[in-house]
Amino acid sequence: MKLKVYQGTGLLSENALPDLPASVATFLMEQHEPRTPAVAVASGPFIYVYKNLRPYFKFTLPPLEINPLEEAVWQQAKEDTADPLALKEMLEEIREKSTIPLLVKSLKFLALSDPTEMDAFVNQYKTQPLKRQTVITCMTTLKKNMADEDTISCLVIGTESAEILVLDPEAFTILAKMTLPSVPAFLDVTGQFDVEYRLSVACRSGRIYVLRRDSKHPKYCIELGSHAVGVILVQKNIVTACSDETLRGYTQKGKKLWTVPLPAPPRTLSLMDQKSRGFQAVLVALANLEVHMYREKNLINVIQTPDVVTGICFGRYGREENTLVMTTQGGGLSIKILKRTAVFDGGDTSAGAPVAQSVKLNVPKKTKLYVDQTLRERESGVAMHQVFQRDLNRVRLAAARTYVQALERSLMPVSESLQEPLKMNATVQGIGPTFKVTLHLQNTSATRAITGLLICYLYDESLYAIERPFCKAPLLVPGIDYPLATFVECLSDKAISDVIKVFVLREGSNDPLLTAHISMPVSEGQAAV
């Protein structure tokens, strides 16, 4: 638990921390010359501020509200008016009914089961003052009144009590306080506190909440479906990497713009802002020892790393404007400098749809005809809708009548009968004057075979002659396709054709089970003669 400061690649200073750090940020506290930024380290319920690389100030989060009933129970324990067993029963009842969480001391006491340990715990802690303290989960900075680089910045922190606090950089007082439905895990903010700002918060519940200036509660909510591993603001859009191996882009109102699958689980992400060229991209560190660079949804570069990257930052380092600093899982520090001749054309190096598909079309301006039609639709919208609904109902009625007629007359190639579930299709082969017609019959029942079926052909005898116009179908075993072939000869020397109807009937019944209409092709052989 140390804060290490590097200059170049050498260790400049080292400060011990009393607890594990949750976040580190640099910010400018005052406008006095020289403008040296301070370092803020969030650790537990405290923010340790280092100025000129020396400890300068410690800010403590304000204590939270204590449940009055819990306070009364510990007051009874202090006055020895309640034994440990009764104290435990009252605390359990308060935990079940109250919306305010219990103190850490009460939770530790409820975890005990031995009466001797409970008695010793009460005697040790009953005289200590009651205090409910939260801890910091994430932290970032927000410009106070100007967007310049060397201007005063406020600290924005997220706490375990599902709150967002904005701190004044000079007096370290709370300027704004916002409440979230879940505990924040990642923060990113854009704008100025005194003008207008937007705050994007990724929470442990798998949601992203968007807050604006003077809003006590979130204005928009984005459902991710999986946990986020980071969130950043790119221009006016929100980009987040999720644990389901996807990189997603959203508008600030929560509308999804795109989703890109990642080849490995993401570990962290950061914004690459090359201000000299106005170039912005997203850097995503993956578990497969790679760092991918995305511009919107297009992959434009891949960086190989010797170890899994857990922390990444792009910006000015020393005299270099564009430097990438990465910390690895094994405790390593990697520094890469962007070439001054590097050019990112924005092309997509990943497989998939070409970039041209995402280019907006040059839509012409609205014509007078379009404007007139729009005015007509606005004036006669109700009448046009009624006419549309009437025509739509007529189409539905005609379709329903045709379908009922097809069922009644067995005009469909699939039988609707439960006793003979059949399916039939026909194919025609040849160029004439002799054609081969093949009927494919299939029994669609699960276990029962079908027998006693007859096949009949109905045709114009002046045009065609069929070898077997009436035949008996074989035993149909379920699930097997039976091809039944016959030959049809065209008798006409004219280039005409007709329809041959095929009926499948049950022996002793006049109603067909299936009906198929075969549109015969023109006999090319007869036409050549």
C-alpha cells in the first residue's frame, strides 16, 4: 500500500498509505503561480492530498445517519439494562424491518453465536461512540468554471452508500450531492461545474446512470445486461466495455448505437485524445495480452503487451504530448510514446462489414412535392388512416376466406386431417413431348402407418395422355419420402400448356385428402416439329 512517483523510468519518491487505494487523480487546487497540480488518493473513507509530493491534507467523508432504534439498543447495552441475547434479538428485528443499514459493530455482533464471546464483545464495545462511515469506490475530476488545462478542478467521488459527492478543491466542502439506486463502480464526467456538466456512472448492478447539473437523481438509465469494466465519454457518446466480451456505444439519453464483440474479456479501458490532430479513440486492454484501439466501432490498431494490462492512461508525460502508460497484472510499468509520424486513417482492420456501409448517404433536400404531400397527410390524416384500416380489413377477410376454402376443398399440399397426416409435392422433368411427373408422398405422423390411399390425375385428354391416370399408393411408413413417378405425353403440336390436377383420396370416399396443381411446361419437342 504505497504511492510511488516516477520521473522518466526511475522512482522519484515513495509514500506509505494506511489502507488500500481505490483511485488516484491529479487536480489543480489554486490559481497561484507556479500552477503545480496536487495528487488525490482515495483510500477507505479518506482522501489523502499530496502537494509538491508531500502530504498536504486529509479529507474525511461525513458520517452517515444512524438508525435511532439501533442507537437506543446500544444505549441499553451501555446502561447494562439488556443482556446480550436480548440485544441480539432486537438488532435482528431492526435489520429486518428498517431501511437504514446497521453499523459494522452491530453486524459483527450478530455474526457471533457463542454467549461468552457475545458478552465479551458487548463489554468491549458498548462504551465506544456510534459512528456509521462509508468508503470511497471511485473518483474523478471535473473542471470548475473553465475548460482550459491549467484551471481549478473539483473532485467527484462515488461512495459505498450509493452517493455521488462533488468537493470544492479549495475548502474541501461538499458542493453537490446526488443519490444513485446502486453502488457506483466507474465514473466519467464532462463539462464544468459552474456551467453545465454530465456525469456517467457505471454501477455494480449492471446499469449506467446519467446525471446532469442540479439533478439529485439520475436522469437516464442504460441497461447493460452484464457488468461494466469501465466507462468513458467520447465526444457526446458513452462507451463501455462489459464482462460479456463486448464494447458498446450509447448516446447520453441511453440509446444503443453499436456493439462490437471482443476476442477476450476486457480488463480496463481509457480514452486516447490526440488533441494536436483532433483524434479520439478508445483503448481497451484485454486478457489475451493485447490492447485494442477503437474509433467508434472500427478496430484501427492492436498493441501486444508482455503481461495482462490492468491500468492504462494516455496523455502528456514529461515533454512528450502523446504517451501511453500501462500497469500490468504482475506489477510492471510500461511506457510507450506515439510516433510523431503516426497516422490513423480510421479504417477497420477487423473482419465484417466494410466501413462504407456506415457512411451517411447524401440525401437531397425536400422538394415541393414532398412538402405538399406532407401538408396533405397532416390535414387528412384521420381519413387516410380510416381508409387504410378498411382496406387492410378487407385484405384480411379475403385471405381468411381463401384459406377456409382451401381447407374445405383440400386444396393444400399438406393434409389437415388428424387421421391421415400427409404432405405432398410434385416435380416435372423433361422438355417434351414426354414428361416425367414425380409425386413425393410423406406420412407426417409419429408412429402410425397409412394404407388404402388412391392417386388420381385430372387433365385435358385432348392435350395430354398419362400412362397411369389412376393408381394405388403403397403403405406409407412415417418419416419416409415415397416418390411415385408417371409419364405424361403431350399430344398437341401447338405451343400451349395446361394444368394437371392430382388428388389423393381415401378408398370409399369422394372428398380428396390432398390436392396439387401441376403447371406443365410447354413441350419444346412438339414446337420444334
